[in-house]
Amino acid sequence: MLTLICISLGSGGCSLSRPDSYAKMETPDLTGTLSRQPAPTESDLAFARTAASDVLTKGGKDTSQPWENPETGARGSVTPLSQAYSAEDGRTCRDFLASYVNGRAESWLQGAACKVGQGRWEIHTIKPWTKT
């Protein structure tokens, strides 16, 4: 009797497997979500740079500056990460983190800015954020 049950279960494998249509629906959604990283346009980066310069110039503690590009619909905010520090060339610099949202996709950018004349900050780097 036990042998008959084992044979029945073994031959009835299709009732234990997932239908092909389900596998086809699930896989593209999952891989598409994981591999998508929105890439900011140059126009988006210009708005993010302006917001970064503004928030660093204001010098407030624990503040963020929102930004939005009306042409692309992209938006985000810029938040200073640390206190100002002295760069190797003697300039005063500061790091920041910027969010980038376009539609339902979101990513992060990291950057650095240094002080230039009249207390303004010039953005030197802005690139995709990588965890270290």
C-alpha cells in the first residue's frame, strides 16, 4: 500500500508544481524591479546641484532642500551629511546626499561641494551613491 501511495504522489507531480503562466508573470516583474536604477538627466542634475548649493550656503543644521525639474517630473531633496572639512588643497568642503525620484523609481546620489567666493558652494562631484 505504501508503494502505491509513493507511486501516486510521484506521478502526480504536476499538482505540486507551479503553473508556467505564474512563473512567467512573476519573473519579469521581480527582475525588472531589482535591476532598474533611474538615471538622472543632465537637466535633473542641474536642479539637484542648485539645491545642494542653496542648502549648503544657508548653513542650517539638519536641513534639507527640495528640488524638482518641471520638464522631466523628477524630484528629490538634498541633505548635507557632515560638518565642513578642510580639503587637501585648503578649501573648505562638505559632503551631501541627494534623493532622486522619477515616477515610481528612486535612487540616491552622493556629492561633495567646496566653498567659493562670497560664501557660495560649488559642486565638485555628484554621482550614484554606493554603500561603503
